[in-house]
Amino acid sequence: MVLKLTNRDIVGLNLARDNMYNNKHIWARKIGFGFGENDNVPNDINAWNNKQIDKSFETIGVLTRSSKPVLWPEEYDFSFEERLRRAYRYDSERKDIEKSKDLSGFEKKSQIKALRSETDVSLLDVYRFWNSAIYSEDMIKQRFTHFWTNHFTIGGGGRRNFVIGDFINRVIYNNLNSSFENMLYEATSHVGMLDYLDNADSVGEKSESALWDKKRGRLSGLNDNLARELLELHSVSPSRNYTEEDIRNSAKILAGWGANIDSLIPKYKREQRRQNSSPGSLKRFIVEPYFKHRAEPGKKIVLDQKFGAGKKTLRKLTNMLSKDDATARYLAKKLAIHFAGESVSEGEIQSIYEVWKESAGDLQEVHKEVIRITKSTSAKKFLWPSTWMFQAIRVSGANIMPGFNEEDWFGQPNSEPRNILEEIGNSFWENRQPDGYSDKKEDWISTEHFDRRVRIATRISASNPSKTGEEIAHIHDFSDKTKLAIDKAKTNKTKMIVALCSPDFMEV
């Protein structure tokens, strides 16, 4: 009998060889955010890996600078309805302020700023995201959260800032132990994504709404932005060789889905009038904002598959795309490069692909395989600026953020977490490009980006971190060359900056 080894078998055999990840501290930075002073370094790293993937997601925060991490408080875990009500209040009251003839320009700016402080939940959302990366025990889960949040990018700005936190919580966090099939549907149908990629403006050409507009001399029609990104970026990728007709028919399926955030408020009567219905609860469109009068009737064909009409058709489309072979290959490669590095082998990518196909996109199983091939590879990963920053804060024991009980988040809010993420150049609340942040090292190697890291490292070094630059170098097995550079630095603060901005720390 001839024993035939699959790519997964070959990769598995490689686990037996010695590699750089025998150092658990380096490994924790490769796949997570590194071990901090309050973390227990596990004896069995493989068991720790699987436990991280299997556990339910918990959001962590700190009450004060000096307190131990606790579960995120419920009063700061805003429902989607509350988010929309705050967005509506901000939008409507801001317009009243701007129209006022009794206020000076300075007074208008001051009142709008105060109104934003009273209503905007996004500062707390960013702080929650920040805390979870630095303090949580499930750091591997957090790293996968960052990956999928980037994959399903929804850029911030205006009213979307109110719902990005909900998108991360409901679409990403809640599906890490689920399937890609479910994540794809929920990401596509979430108000934040529908608003970001302009599907709220998409009207089926033969829909009731289009006929209504035509009678009144108004222009309306399909918007294919979301349909295009659904195929190109979120699922099958251009390797599937889909056509413009496939995109157009996907847009027809998506027509009817989406609402401008304000239109979800019952006071917006236009939608109610078109549906000939009485004003109802805001909850009506929270989960699945679908408007039948804007939907395109009739049959559509996408990638040679026939689809009908109606609300359930979108689920059928995303299910088909999630199961497509091209989706599995595209995301296997993207996951491998993000965690293992750009020089990851084709065999290692194939290993993730095989697990994806065998498990039908079960993200728990896929993530475990990503960890397995990452541990076996000799490839190196140049860290995103945000990943590097969270690691630097966590492993150094820096304390540069207050606890949520130390700030008046809706009076005098602390915008420091958002400001720092913007400063480092890798904020998920500010990315305006639907393809997300690049995983190519060359896109982050520049004088500008290095200067940004130095500025953040300077903040860390001035925050009385619990570790020294020498200790970080020792724990993470820095090269002799880097250790010598740290030793030559004249002050402890400079030593820390050299350690954190060294090639040994920026690439693992």
C-alpha cells in the first residue's frame, strides 16, 4: 500500500522540527498581542492555542488605570436601537443649531461639539476595542477579530461612527465561533455596510419605488458598489472571472436592502408612506433592513446560478458565494499571509484551503489550521502599525490610557484612543478604502510610518512601563546587534524606544 500525504499532513510533520516559536513570548506576538505582566504563560502552548479559539468571546475593560481587567460594563454596551436614537438626535439637533439665527459662528461650533460629546458612542467603542486588545485573555480571538474587521471594512465618518462598534460586536465578535457563510450574510446585510457602500441608494429598475419615482419625474436606479465589493473583496475575488453582468444581477438581488441610518427612525415618514403602513417600532429594521418596494422583481443569474426575488434571496446569494471554491482559496491565502507572513508556502496555504472545504467554512476549524501552519512556517510577518502598538503596550506594561470610570465619556470624553490609532495610521474607524489595510510589508516601510512608531514608542517610554528595553530584548530573543544598540542608548526611555522600534519587534 502506498501512503499518500496531503498538504495538511506535510505541514503537520513540519511541526516536529525546531523553530523560532519555541519561545512562547515570540509565539504569543505572532498569533496574538504578546504576554503581559498579568498573563499566565502556558506550559502547553498547543492546548492554549485551541482553548483560545474555542472559548466564547468576552469583552474586557479596566475601571481605573491601576485596576485589574473586568468584563465590559453593560451600561456601555449599547443596543443598536440606542445607537440609532443617538445618531438621530445628533443629526436633527445639529441641523437646528446650524439654522439658528440667534447664535454666532463660534457658539454654533461650541454647541455642536458639546452635542457630539453627549451623543457619540464611537469614542467608547474605540476604547472598548483598545482595551480588548491590551487586557483580554483571549488575545488570539482578538487578532482574528482585527483580521475580519479589516476584511469587511466599513469606513467611518458622520453617522456611521455610531454603528461601527455594533458591526464589530454583532457581525465579527459573534461569528468567530460560527461559519463564514453566516458572517458573510450578516456583514452584507448590516446597516453599516449597506450605508457605507451606498446600497441605501439602490433601487430596482422595475421596482414599485422606481415606477413611483418615474411618475414624478425623479431619477432612481441600481447602485452596484456593494455588489461589486461583495464579489471582488468579500468572497470569490477576481480569480473567479465573474462578469459585469454577474455584478449587475447581484446588485438587483441587493436592491431593497439598506437604509440611510436616519431613515430607520420612525419619524422618517417617506418609507412608511410608500409601504402604506403605520409608524412602527424602530426594531423593525434593526437586523434586516429590507424594503420590498425598492426590490427588483423577477429572476436573476449570478455565476450561472438562478435566483428569484424577495428578502430571502440575499441569503441564498451569500451562501452560494461562501461555498464557492474561489472563496476558499482566496481567504486561505489572505489568512496565511496575514498571520504567517508574505513568504508563506503554497503548501501551507493549501492546508488552510483543505480545512476550509472539509469544514464548509467553519471558522473555528479554519482558525485552528491558520495557527497550526503559522507555528510550522519559517516565514516572518511584518506587523500592522496597530498590532505593533497594542503589542508594545501590552508586553511593556505601559499605562497610557485611563479606565472607563476615570472619564466622563458623555461630557468631557477622552478621545485619546482614537487620536492614537489615527496617529499610528491604522485605525479601523478611519479607513476610507473598502479593500482594508494592506498586509504587504512594502506598504508600511517608509520614513513617515517609522516616525509614527517612534512617536508612539516615545509615549510608551514616558508612561512608566513595568518592563525595560533590556528585559523586552531578553524575553523576546532579540539579535545581538539589536541588544548592543539598546545597550548603547544613554537613557532608559531611549532604550525602550530602540527596543520597540527595532526590526526584532516590528517583525516576528
